[in-house]
Amino acid sequence: MYSEISEISGISVQLPRSSQLQEMGDRRLIPLSQTSLHRESALKMSRVSPIPQCILNLMSISVSERARQFPESPIRKLFPLAEGARGRGIHVYQLNIGQPDLETPGPFMKVIHEFSQPNVAYSPSPGENIYLDALVEYYRRAGHELERNQIQVTIGGSEAIHFTLQIICSPGDEILVPEPFYTNYTTMAMMCGVKVVPLPTKVEDNFRLPPASEIEVKINDRTRAILFCNPSNPTGTILSADEMATLSRLAKQRDLWLVADEVYREFVYDGKTVISALSLEEIQDRVVVVDSISKRYAACGARIGCLVSRNPEVMKSALRLAQARLSAPTLGQLGAAAMRELGSDFFDGIVAEYVKRRDIVHEELQNIPGVVSFLPSGAFYTMAKLPVPDAEAFASWLLTDFSRDGHTVMFAPGNGFYATPGLGNDEIRIAYVLKEDDLRGAMACLREGLETYPDRL
């Protein structure tokens, strides 16, 4: 099939048959496959040589520049390769994503199974009262007194982050984030027109925060907040009392918001404790906490989170955003409300299980020559530096060219957890969310894969 082409200022554009257009200069026939031109490019050329609207209307439409710049998720980008491996009969140990393999608690599932209403209606925009009351009780047990109107139920923790950035930042503003960080912070910030300014940390230093002086030099007139995850996804680091005091002081002195992602609050090991931003009394007017049931109750698919703040203006703004998207999942909230039935010892067994898993992964990593890692204190992740020049290429190779007794392993490439170009290229994030035998099998795949990888350093 062919199309007539007009050459306008040296640019070829796709046209329909000549009968549909007025006569337009020099014409020739070329295959359609050679005639694509984005409308955006044509519009730029039209400033030099006007192009008739009838032609512009026929040109291929394109998505926004913003959409093209959204990064792929390092957590999910290798899924097609994993599917290909499975198609070849290879079992893939998935350590790339923080999807707990533990059972969602019985009270949650019971509510779902016994739901008897004739339809699933919208919930109130702030959240179901029964769930808001359960959250007030949950935070009270954690030592924080809150009212219903200081909690906004969200569609997962991700929406809570998105709401928060919409509320505290204007387009062009900046937020400071210790890196490596949860990769979706970047996408959420881009959606809001906000720039992420990284605060680099290193595995060799156990990913501790840089000194206050190094943080302060990053603060300028457009800086609005410091966003951090505690315990950290992806490093498993828990901020010390001194580090929390530093962040609190900077927030007060430099008029910044402090946004704390506390999704992994219960996943704390070796007698460590987590200091919640809700306990920083001197800056309570500028603290926003992001939370979720996804990891806490192994209910990632329920998509229930919340935004917490004692600042009335923040909560009024959050409600307006919540009204615009109508409501969070009704059944998820009802199931989450039933979690108040769980005993105070519910997390004891879960923490013990994750300590065992962490220790397996750490021990195995320490026994692999050339690997650098540290013992995480919380969450269920660790970052490891590998003796390879490109960890993403290595992770892809594990899925396309490697198997050990019919098994391979999938990790998240580390560079996607950094904003600084070049950092994390030799790192992976490991989510230790599988049972003991599977973790040992996965680590054996990593060890043997590094031994046989052609580009190992």
C-alpha cells in the first residue's frame, strides 16, 4: 500500500490519496512504512513552513513528554523475562518484589467471605468509620493519640504518598530523599511536578544518613520536605535516635515538612526500636506519616493505606483529594478493621520468621566472594553489591541464559532505587519473602550464577 507524500521544508509527511487533498507542491510515492511523522515534530516545523490543518489531523498522535519520562519499575521490569523462563520449564525464585508469602490473617478473610450486602457500595471519602476507629485504636496501642479526622484512608500507601506530595508541594518544588529509596517515590514526584534530590548513602556505611552539614547544603528555596522510609525499603536500615533528631531539627529550622513512610513499623529485629515521626512533638504541625496494611498483614492486594497528620490544613486538603477519587476499597477497609481482633502477640511469630529468613540471606551473601552487604535491622529487604559491572544485565542473564537444576532467581536491579546517575549499577535489592528452603535455593542460584557469569569482574 502506498501514500502520496508532500515534501515541505525537507520534511516528509504522510498524506491520504490525492483526491482528498488540494494540490500541494512536489509529490512522489513511497511505502507507508517510511512515512511516519509525529504530530509534535510537524507542529515544530509548521512554525517555519505552515502545514495545512488537514495534514496535521492525519499525523500520528503522541503521548506527553511527562509520560515518556516515567521510569520503568525496577521491581517489575524483568517480569517478561521471568515469564519466558517459566515457559521453558524453569522455576523462578521471586526475590524481586516485597510480596509476603505468609497467609493474610483469618479475620480479614472471614469478613470478605461473609459479606452479605446486596451490592458493594462506595465507602465515605475519608474512610469507613469502623476502620477509622480501628486505626485510632491501632495507633493508640503504638503510643500515639489520634482522632478520626487526623487519618485519611487511601488506596494503598502509594496514594498516600501521592496525596502528600500534592498537598505539600507545588510544581517545581524539591524534596530530599535518602537514596537508595523506594522506587515509586520518583514516579509519584514526577506526577506532581516535583524534583527528587537524593541524599546518597552507601552499603559500606550501613546506609546511615549523611551528616547534617551535607544535608543542609542540599536545601534551597524550592525545598519543601524530607521524605524517608523507616525501616527502609530497600536497605532495611532503621534510623537512630540521633538521626531522627537531626531530621526534626532541620525540619524546624529550615521550615520543611517531614514525610515518614512507616509501612514496615512492625518489622524490627535484634531488639532495635523504631522512632515514629508521630512522636516528634516539637514539629507535629509539619509531620505527615504514610502507612499501609499491605506488608503488615500480608494483604498487598487489598490496596488499603492511610495518611496521618495532626495538621488540620493537611487533612482538609487530603479529604478534597479523596473526594475527587471518591473512595478507597470498601471490602478492603472492612477486612482491615477486623485486624483489631488479633492479639498483641500476633507479630511475634512473624518477626521471628523474618529474622530467620534475613539471617539465611545474610549468611549466604557473606559466603559469596566479591559480594558486599550488611545485616539489615528491619523491613524484609537487603541491598547487595555484586562483582559485576551491570547488575541489571546480570539479573536479565539469570532469567534468559542460566538455570541450576531447573531453577533460577529474580532480583530487582539496584540502579532503579537511586536518583543519582550511575549509582546502584552493581547492586541488587533482595526481598527475603520466601520460605527457608526456597531462600537457600535462590541463594545457591545467585552464587552459581556469579561463578559462571561471563562478565563477572
